[in-house]
Amino acid sequence: MRDILVLCPQERDLVAIHAAGLEERYRVHYEGADLDQLESFEPEPFLEACEEIPADGVIGTKDLSALLAAIVAARRGLPGPSTHALLALQHKPTSREVQRLVAPESTPNFCVLNGELPCEPPFFAKPVVGRLSQNAHRIDDLAELEGLHEADRYTDRYAQIAAIAGGDPAKAHGFVGEELLSGAEVTLEGYVYGDKVTTIGVTDSVKYEGTFSFERFDYPSSLPESRQAELAGIADSVLPALGFDGGFFNVEFFVPDEGPAQIIEVNGRIASQFAPLVQRLHGRSTYDALFALACGEDPDWQGGIPDGVAVSYVMRVFEDAFVEGIPDPGDDLEVLVRPGLPLSAQGTNDAQSYRLAILYESGATRAEAVEKAKERAAGLTFRLAPVPVR
């Protein structure tokens, strides 16, 4: 039985690994806590502690933990993506330069915001390294650039880890400007093994009407197969060009009605929120494939577009509130907040909203799956009160 080291696991990892039955086939060792929940973290002592833990493979499922896993793998001679490749993926300007070389028609106009502009407003400003949609803002007037600010803890922590990985910590700071894009928003997930890119599937991203906040993720995508093949072809070009091998990736796209798909970003990690969707429809978890890759094995994924539809539904509110009570979590319900704190003081949120929970449902059709998810969401009780005035 092989040993797998899981770094800084989030609660979702524990649930997914258990649901896939992986603890019956591997000795799973968990080290550290979810970095998004930690006020302080010293990477070098953490990495030194990892040296003593048995491991035939090592994984991390968020950007920071994936980079830590690459450092551990390099130090211990274990399989996995190189630190160089992950640094290239995670630094948006570097990733964009590579994308522009190998997929120019699918790479939007961009620049580092140091006085140069990608185009006249409006455009999007994003941190050069970031997570989710945090600190990403639409800029309609150049004066709005003065209000941009980094998520200091995340950016500083990334810079520390990047320095250990051989990167330049100064490159973690700043913003990139990108032209506005439109179309259906989707994510292609896959892995690279032996320089061969394998697509798991494509998932639709659906936002709350009139916002930039995601309401749900539908798998498989409603895009025509020809369009999904186009996305797979772009991934086939971009991932090897970035030097990425031996790991999971996901590529976010805008797909317009006419013209080529446009890359939003490339991530060198598993799309953990989609694992329950894939397992429901394929009968195999992406974590199963991830563990195989971590041990240097070909996951031999037998994919194709499955029957039925599975949905990951995100419950949100759009104003801050004090959390007084929450429902109990479950295997198909992630509760993302806890009582006794305002929403703004907990969790990972975007600029417009606060996440309460994520639930998973499936059905024979998209309409059935979505209806079941919305009915369940409506039945969950979150007791929210006005934030106390201090």
C-alpha cells in the first residue's frame, strides 16, 4: 500500500477522499491546515516537517498548497509538476506570454498595470497572483485604479513560498489589466501525464443574474461537442508550452457565440469543487486520478461526455450580516460560515457577495438537477442578523 501526503487539506479534500474510498487503497497522511483559515504560516518549518512523513506521492489542491507540494516533491524526488511550471502558471503575466505564443487567437489583450494600459476603459484589473475572483475589478474610469489593493496576507504568503520554490517574490505583487470578454463561461479540467494532455470534461459556470458571482456549476457543459473539442485543443497546446506535467490542471474560458474561445486563466491544480459532479456521473473521482498521478502512474481516464447532469450550487448573499445559526453540513453540503462572526470576517468571497454554502445535486436533465438544487437551497436555514454597530 502506497503513502500519499496531502498538504494543508481543506474540508472538501477530506470528504472527497473518503467518498472515493481512497483511504482503503492508500495510507493517507494529512499535514497542516487549510491555509485560507490560518492567520500565520511559516513555510520552511512546515516543509521541514514534511521530510519525516512517509510519501510515495504528495498533493495540494489549492494554489498555495500545490506549490508547497511541488517543493516537497522536488526535495524528495517524488513525481509531480515542477516548481518552475507552477510558478509560470500562477503568475498571470508569465502565463499570458506563453499563451500568446501558442494560442494567440485565444489570448486576450493584457499588460501589467505599471502605467501601460491594455486598452481604454472599460477593462478588468486582477492581481498578478490571486485566488477565485478576489480583488478582481472592472475598471470603467482610470481614477478607479487608485483604489486597487492586494490581499496582503495571501500575496505576502505566496511571495514567501514562491521564493522557496525558486521564484522572484517581487513578482507576486501588482495587477494585470485585461480586455473585457464575453460569452459562456466554462472550465475545462484535465491532467498531463508523460506530456500527454487528457481532458476530463468541461463544466459550465453560471452567475447570479446581473452580478459577477457564481451561482452554480453544471457538468457536463451544454456547449456543442465541437466547441468542447476546440477547448481541448487549446489545452493541448498551452499546458506543454508552460512545461506542466504530472498533475491536474483546469483552464477557464469565455466562449462567444462567434469566434475563438478566450482563455481567462490556467490553474495548475485539481478543480476540487467539481470532483463530486464527476464522481456522480462517471462513477470515478478525479481525486482517484490525482492520487495515481502523484505516485507517477497513468490514471488511464476513460472519459467522454456522460449521461445526466450534476450541479454544484453556491448559496450567497450580497450584503454583510452577522451569522447567528447554520444548518449541519453533510457529504453533499459544504457549510462555509460559522456562527458568531460577520460574513465579512470569515470565508473566501468575491468583491460583490458572501458565500454561505455549496450543495451538490444531479438529475437526468439540466433542468431537473438545477430545480433540485434550488429546492434544497431554499430549505436550508441560515440565521443572519444585522452586523452589530461598534
